[in-house]
Amino acid sequence: MSLGREVHEGNQRTYAGRLMSMQPSARPRPGIGGLVIRLVALLAAAVIAGLVAGLMALPLIGGAGVTARNVVQSFERLPETMDTPPLPQRSQILASDGSVIATLFYQNRVEIPLQSVAPVMRQATVAIEDSRYLDHNGVDVRGTLRAVASNTRSGDVQQGGSTLTMQYVKNVLVNEATNAEELEAARGQSPVRKLREVRYALALERRYSKPEILERYLNIVYFGAGAYGVEAAAKRYFSKTAAELTLPEAATLAGIVQQPTAFDPIRNPERSAKRRDMVLARMTQLGYITKGQAAQAALIPMQVLIKPTIVPNGCTTSYAPFFCDYVLQTIRTDPAFGDTPESREAFLRRGGYTVRTTLNPKAQRGAFEAVTDAIPINDESRRAAAITMMEPGTGNILAMTQNREWGTSGRGKTTYNYNTDRAHGGTIGMQAGSTFKVFTLAAALESGISPTEYISSPSPNTFEGFTNCETGASFGPITVRNSTGQGTFDMARATAYSINTYFMAIEERTGLCRPAEIAESMGVFLGSGEPLLRVPSFTLGSMEVTPLAMANAYATFAAHGVYCKPRSILEIRDRDNRSLDVPDEDCTQVISQDVADGVAAILTGVIDGPITGRTGAAMSLADRPAAGKTGTTNESAAVWFAGFTPDIAAAVWVGDPRGGFAHPMKNLTINGKYYDQVFGGTLPGPIWKQSMTAALEGTDPTPFTLSNEWSLRPARGVTSMSSLLRDPKPGEGSDEFVFDNSAKPTATAPAEPPATGTPDDDSAPTVPEEAPVAAPE
């Protein structure tokens, strides 16, 4: 039997037994008369001010003295009741499976009912803080007189007359203080403060029962080391619940309250042990425990007794710190959670809410492993990698990570989320390279450009027909080069090889507005939040955007043209387990299914098609079809891969946060390997593949279901697009990929196709401008 249980069972018929048997439903005691109220008010004021001589001279009953009259009048002007709002409690952010991502709080507190507090803890608290707790009505006249006598003998204020109820009042007032003046009024040593505590204590005792007040006290009081309330304190110091506390543990906690820093058993074990022994002695005097029990408890060294647990506060130590911060930024910017960013922050850190998010822990851990396997956190190259993974058709963010720790200084640390825009704690974005070609594809298909049309695509090629789609002004001659061959291409082959001059040619025909409009309809804007520029370099990816935006755009193609706003929160419940309103899925058909499925079909050929030398071949998944596109900007200032299966879409960026053009991905060593130049398929593609493989492990492959218009005829043995997509490995030697009504090409291209898996270099030297520095490390 534990020492705590022995104490409890040995006191069933004592005063301590009365305390332990209290039920929360016990009725409040009757109020006391006005004469006693006046007496207590004057006594309390005298104790705090040390006015012993003045107290002895005051006519307490008649009210004839000016001082007495003023104090009583001040007392009666105070409100008779005090609001007791809910206590600040810690909130939790959970993954979609209910596991904890992070705990957030201003005060580390977990409210519990009195029945969940060990009886010996209740005894220890009352013994040292207010031994006559059951016998007074909120203000202990006898205790106050005893304090006056003690202070008279010492000539100083050594004892106070505060009861446990009055201490509770003080803690409530401190908690509710919103400025320095209110805090001083709640804490300052003045007769006015004491009068207010007395007034409120008397009112509370008429309103609540003794067990209810004790419960409220144990939940509000500060126990040091960041622990508010007995449950958090038990966890902080002893790694257990308040219900499991033993006698020496309870005596230690009860002793802390008077001076939480001085009696902190972690920082000051010797002083804490002496204070604990004082509590044990007082419990013995009151008959709560025997001398033998006290002696046995006092023998335990504080260093042996303490088994501390630190409760992390915030996103910093989470396994998903950047996603966690994105959730916080979402709440900070949503008026549904308060009128100002500060009130929304307080909503979360004080409210005791449970926020269940969209995060898939398996996908998150797999993605983090992928980015850090490719580029370790403290890699000397200082290059960064970031990935966002989303669920098509819902907008749910499944994973969001980067090869950085959360921190303000040092290599491998940052507080910038490279996946998001500036408004959500991110950067101004990074140039996206050829991942942007999908928007030109969609505009071309929508405008009626046939995917089977073969277009001459020499390198270099000069374009003179671009006009400003808003003003009609000419852009003048623009020269663009290819790095992956030249010749005449249809849409599938041009995409598989990422032929710049082909896409410039079809963009010239669609006009500059529609590709940008399609991208924006899928949630793609500049990282600064501004609209995309309608310029010829658009299709080459000169716009600075984020992995989150690109992942969501590609998810839109996977969802047959249905765009869903990014969503990170599934559910919020308050401290009473009531559900709060959160945004539902917000989805819109932004392009036709035929157009979206056409883009998906073509992108599938980049990864799983039969074209030899396709840029995405190395990203083919072992057990399921996939679609995607590489992206490489000028000088490899930024490199990307974006792609999807029917179940998950993801976008990966790799670059230098200090500025891609100042620190290009060329002639450098990353993770011990030297690279002449990094392309979209060199690092981003493998990160994407590893992340997708981890996230989809153990799930059944899902085939693409595309509209009938997008049946394709590979050269050998495959009769439809759907069958090709179900079998991502067509027969060996198949190197043609044409539509059923195809025309023969006018030239062979590329003359020297890159080897299988070689990424593209989407260079267009005369067009993109150098990007500003995205964010410091």
C-alpha cells in the first residue's frame, strides 16, 4: 500500500477525513452578517498594511472613527461578485490519426476534477495554506487576528491573513489582468487589494461549495517550472498524474506554492526539501499523518524523488514544425478565430482546444526522410529542399517539410517555411521552371490546339508575335533555346522532352492571359501574394511561386479539373469537447474534365510513357501509374519536380535560400557527391519518388480514370490510354507515343535524345530575370 493511501485510510473519521470526503456537490455555507464583514475587512487591511497600532485604536463597531468609516465605505463600494472565467489551458494540434503534433500554451495547465487529485495532495495543501479551511466562510477572523499578533511582535509583516479562498481570488485577478496597472492592483501589497480579496472571497463562499473552491484553487495556482495547476505540476516534477501522488510528492508540491522559484525542487532541491519537511510537520500537528509517516517521507532525497518531464511548448520541437506553423498561421489569418491576429493567437494558446489536422504522419515522416537523405540538414552546400504533398479532390495537406530544423540561427535552421507564401510564414517564392508548362498545355487543349499536331521547334528560335494580352503592346523579339534537342514534335513528345521552343510556340497561339488565368484558378499566385505576370517567359516558369501552390495545381489535374483550396484543419473541439465550425472542403471545377484529363494523360507519358529519353523516366513508381513534370530554371537557380498519382500530388523545390541566381545549383558538392549541374530530375525527382513511395506504401494501386477522348495508341501492344496507365511498363523497344488520329512527323526529334532519366535544362537566357533572395537560413 502506498504511503499516500495509508494516510487517506487512516483519517476517515478525522478533520482530514472530512476534507477528503467532500463532494463537489456539497452546498455552500450560509453567509455571515454585516458586522463580521466590517470587522474582517478592517482586520485584513490592517494585516497587509502593518497598521497594528491603528487597528487597536479603531472603533470597530460604532464606525465613529474616520479611518474605520472610510475603509468600510471603500469595502461596500466594491462589487459583490467576481467573474471567474475559464482558466487558460493548453491546446493540442493533432495529426489526422489523432497523434500529437504539438502542444501550445501560455500557461501549462490541464484542468481536472477534485476526484482526480490524490487525497493526500488535498490534505497537504490545506495543511500548509489554510488549516481552518472547512471552518471559515472565506475569511478566517481567528487566523487574521493571529497574523496581527505575530506582526505586532515582530514589528514587520511576517504572516498574512489570506485564506485559501482569498488566494484563489488573487490568482483569478492576476490571470485576468490585461495591463501592468491591473497586474499591480492584483499583486500589490495594499489595503485596497486585501479589501477586494475579502469582498470577493466572502461572495465566492456563498456561491460555491468548499470542494468546488478547493478544486478551482488546485487548478489555478502556480507550482513553478512553468506548471499551472496540480495536474501539470505532477507531470512536470514526477511524470505522473495528480491522482497518483504519494505523501512526499504531495508535500513537495504543496510547499512550492508560497515561493515557486525558491522552492522549485529541480533548481533548489535543498530548500525544497526543507519546505517539504515543514509541510509534513504541519500535517502531523493537524493529525493528518503520524510522526512515523512524516519521518518516512522526509527520508527520501529530493534528487531521488524528482522525475521531471518537460512538456514542449509550440511547434519548435514537433516532428512537423513547418506544417505546425502553417496551421498556426492559418488560424492567425482567419477572422473566424478572432478579430485580430493577437486574439486569434490567444484563442489557441489559452482556450484548451484540440485541433485535428490533415497531416498524414506516414507521409510526413517519409517526406522528411526523403529531403534529408538527399540533402542533410547541416550539409555544407547550404542547399535546401522542400516538399508539399496533397490529396486531390479535397485540398487536404498530407505532408509539408524541408531539410531544415526550426530555429533562428545556425546552419540548417530557419523559421521560414519554404513551402508557403509570405502571408503564411514563407518566402516570396522560387522560379518554377518547366513545371509551369502544364498551364500552357491546358490552355492549348482548351483552345483547340491538337495534341497530334507536329510543330517545328528549332533551337534557338526567335518569337516576334507575343503581345501584351491586356494592352495589345508588342513584346518584341524573344529568343529561346532548348537543351534537350530540336526538331518537330507533337504535344506528348514535346512534354516528355520539355522542349522550350515548342511551348513558346503554342503559348504564342493561346495568348498570354489564358495560361496565367488557369494557373491562378488553381491557386497559383506569386509568393508575395500578387497575381502572376502575363509575360512570354510564363511557360518557362519565370514566376516565383511555392511548392504548396504547385502541389495544389497538380492535384487539380489529378482531380479532373476540380480545384480545392488548401486545407490543414479538419476539426476543432473546445475544452468541453464541443465541435467548432471550421471550413469544409471548398472545391470548384475550374477547367473541364476533358482538358484536365488531357494534361494528365500527357504528363503520364513523361514518367511512364514509352518514349525513350523522357525526362521523368527515373521517377516511375514500382507498383502504380504516375504523372509529373521536371523543372529547371536558368543556371539551375531553382530545380523542381511536381507530379501525382490519383491519390496524392506533390511538388518538390531544391535551391539555395540565400538566392538561387547568386548561388546556382552548379559545380557544387551535395551530400558528398559532386554535381556539374543539378536538374529537376537530379535531386527533386528522386525526393518526389521516395516521398510518394513512403506515403503510398501498403495501399492498393489506383488507376487513372480518364475521359474517353484521351485514349492513346502506343506503337506496340497497348490499345488504349487507360490500359497504358494501368501498365506503366509497356513492351520493350516501344519508342513511339501517338494519338489515334495522328499524322506522321515531319522530322525526327530529338536527334540525340538524352539518356533515360536525364533531367531537362529549361534554359531561356534572354527571358527570366534574376530572382530576389528568398529567405535567409
